[in-house]
Amino acid sequence: MTDRNDAAAAAASATAWPIAGIFITGGSGYVGRNLIRHFVAKGIPVTALARSPKSERTVAELGATPFSGDLLGTDLVRGMEGCDVLIHAAADTDHGPGTESQQRVNEEGTRAVFKAARAAGIQRAILLSTESVLADGRPLVNVDERHPLPRRPAGSYSRSKAAAERCALSYNDVGMEVVAVRPRFVWGRDDTTALPNLLGAVKSGQFAWISGGDYLTTTTHIANLCHGVELAIARGKGGEVYFLGDDEPVRFRDFATALMATQGVKVPEKSVPRALLRLIAGLGDWLHKVSGGKFTAPLTLQAYATSAVSITLNIGKARRELGYAPVMSREAGLAEMAAASRNTQR
């Protein structure tokens, strides 16, 4: 109860922080849409970068002002006028073998955004990073922010997001404080990422538990992520990184089963050995490299590293320094999704 009271007090103080306006990249994506809803509901003006007419309509319908353009080749300084906070949520999250496009978006795009933010006079900047910057294919158990980045990242996504994080934090100075937050397994209402992928695998007959799914994972409900970002704006220390997550880790099999049950889908019992998948992923990445990209394996080490081993995060630093505590329990989040699914089916 104390944690939830502390979270309520922290949220109140965060809301009182005098934000003139927020500029968000990736506003039409899953995280971006919910960030727009979160801050618009608090009466804070939001401008969101939009790459297409469809994206413009999405952010406008959510109450934000769309700014047409992309991360590269657009005068972002003009879009940030009147804003004193940046939230950089745009990223190429593909877990495949990696492309030049992913490198441009995640690395060059981040550099362009933070360079523009400094020129525009942004005072506080939040980077949406990921625990995947630590992924190398081995379990990560109760890791905290002191855990070093691996010398050999699992794949292109981990490598490019780590580079993006280093780049963003290099812009931290007295004129613009930069904070990075690392959520893990973002889920909840309006999910257009993890849940659709799981449902698609089940419906196509390709889903199988990895060694029975008997390993722990940290999860982060979208409401908890938005709350954590708000606290990072208000209380985060410039140059620091914070893990965000739900209260406690959960067994992957239990959570995935409950998540898909909210959509009325039952998960099959099929299981494959972890060692076999690790072999397939490693061999596939090697063949992709030596074939010059002509061979693409059904599983990459990047995908394996983020979904097949235990990954649990210690969110103690966010609790201590931000006053963070989850505002949405796992049970309440699942109930919310089940109710929304029933309403959709009527």
C-alpha cells in the first residue's frame, strides 16, 4: 500500500511540473499513442511527428498537433517550437537480421532528433530505450542499471538501440537534461505489438512454448510506462537510465496464457527445446551473414534473446529516485483487456 501511496504522491508532483509543451516522435505507434492520451488528459499541449496522412489523422484524433515529417530530412527544430520537453519514442523494432534502414532510424534518427532538441531549446528529453540493449542470448536475472552493455549484442536491434541510448545521453548537459527509460515487454490496452504477434503465431499453428515456457520475465503495462515517463520528466536525473516494469516478474507461460485468454484464445501445449532453438538461431544468423543476406532463417538470435530466456529487471532505482510504483496491477490490466475484447465482439 505504501508503494501505491508514494506513486500517487509522485504523480501529483509530476503533474505540477510546469510543462509548456511536449514533442513526441513515434506518436502514432503503440507507445506513442498512449503517451499522447496520457499527457493530453492532463491538459498538456502535445505535438507529434507524423510521417504520413494516416499518422497525422491518428495523432490529431488523440488530441495532439501533428507535425508532418520524419526523423531525417525534416526541420525538426520548427516542429519543437513552443515545447520544452521531448519524448523520443520512434524506433525500428524489427528483430530480424537487421537492415541499413534500422541503423538509420535508430542511430542516425536519434542523433538528428537530439541535435534538433538542443537547437530548439528543449529542457528535458526522454529516450524510450529498452532492456534489449543488454541482450546477448543469455539470461538476465534481476539486473539493474549498473549491468554493462554486452560486447557482442544479440543482434541489430540490440546493437542499434544501445547506440541510440549512448547518443542520446551524450547530449545531456546543463541546458538539456536527458534521461533514458528501459521498459520490458510492454503490454495492455490498444496493443498493436506483442499481443498481435502471439495471436498470429497461435492462429497460424506456429506457436510453441520454449522449454515449456517455464522461465521468468518482467512485464510493463502501458499505463505503468506512461506513469514512469511522466515521473522521469519531473524527477529523473540527467544522464541516468531507469528500468520500468510491473510489480513482480511472472512465469512467461502463465502470463502469455492469461494475455491470450483475454482475447478468447487458448494456447496449445506444443513445446520445443531451448537448446535446439538456440542452435537454429545461431546457425541462421551465420548463414545470413556468409550468404550476403540471401539466406534468412526462421529465427534470429535477436528474437531468441528477447523471448526465450529469463529476463527480469530490478526497478529499485526508479522506485528510489523517481518515486515510481506501478499504477496498474497485472490482474487489473488483464481484466481491462478482456472487457475491451468482449465489447468489441458485441
